[in-house]
Amino acid sequence: MKTLVSILTVTAIAFVCSINTVNAQKVYKVKYESQADLKVYVVKYESQCDLKVYHVKYESQASKDGLWYSVKYESQADKKVYYVDYESQADLKIYYVDYESQAGWKNSSKAHLLKH
């Protein structure tokens, strides 16, 4: 019985940790499309986006999807992003929000793009 409880406890903890796993939130803006992991287009209206983004001031604040911290060096980034000129070129459409609490997915089917 103790073994079963231990197994269930470990399984539950692993499940909770996997839910709370933060995907790539440290980003670096590259100069050339060929350097990018992700091509991003900034839309005009929230209803058009896949992800609502808020840029945080400190790395420790990048605690959930949509909270991006811009790093100084490419080697520090989880994802290198290139901002495209046209929506049709983008892997991910983002909309910048005014408040941290607004950040997050509108189209979670694109969440795989930010995984390591």
C-alpha cells in the first residue's frame, strides 16, 4: 500500500511540474531571418494574435508563456526571434499587451513553437 501511495505521489508531482513548465521566455532579436528560431509578426488587434506578449524588466518575471524577457546576448536566449514584415511570413502572430496579467495564449495550438 505504501508503495502504491509513493508511486501515485511521484506521478502526481511529475504531472503538476509538467503543467507548470515554463517554455521559452528569454528572447533575442536577430538581424537576419536565417538566424531565427521563430519568425514573429506583430498584429494590430488582439483578436488576430496567437500569443499576447508583455515584455518584463527582469528575467525572473518571465514565469509564464507570453512574458518575454529580452536578453543582451544570443547565447542567453531560449529562442531567437525575427520580426517579419508580413503576416503570411510568420510562424507566430503576437500582440503586445499593456499589463503582465493579460499575457498568454489565444491560440494554444502554437504553444509547441516556444518549447525548448
